Amino acid sequence: MALLTNKERAKAGCSPLRIDQRLVTAARRHSADMAAKDYFDHTSRNGDSPWKRMGDAGYSSPGAENIAKGYGTAAAVVEGWMKGPGHRANILNCKLRAIGVGMAKGSGGPWWTQDFGWK
């Protein structure tokens, strides 16, 4: 998915995002949590925000988050995000520098999370 995201960024003249394992950890944990507890929200059931989750994973400069549910492939998710103004703005924010992606399968899913960082 990072490759697909970077292709969209390249079309807009943005540099590619680098994969940061701390953001990967935060994104995977959030996708797994949404799948396990059957919800779809940027705020975890325990009240944690995306920025708190990224910070808890050790990333000190969290930037943005995209989530999606029910798309069968990474390509379909990125295509869907590019159609939504907020998600598109996150993907095409040339000031963001890092990315982590998570996906969890389950009934009604899969759940997808894209976490972005400033450095």
C-alpha cells in the first residue's frame, strides 16, 4: 500500500514516504483493535487518538491517519481514499515524510489503517 500511496504522491509532485516501523506498529494495532472490537473510528474504544497511538508506538512526530473498512485490496483502498477530500489531502500532503500501514481481517472487514508522520 505504501507503494500505491507513493505513486499518487509522485503524480502530485510530492516526495515518497518512507516506511517507519513505529508507524507500522501503530497502524497494525489500530486495525487489529477495530477488527477485534467491531468498530470503525479514529478514536479507539479506550479513548486513544491516532496521535496517542503513534506516540505509544514510539513515534514522536505523528501527522495524520486514514482508515477504511471493507475494501478487499490495497489498490481499492487507495482508490477510495483518493476520492475522499480528507483522505486525499493526507496522502498528498507533501510535508509528511513517513508512513505505516496496517490491515486486519474479520467479519465486515478488512480494516485498514494508514498512519503518517512529519519526520
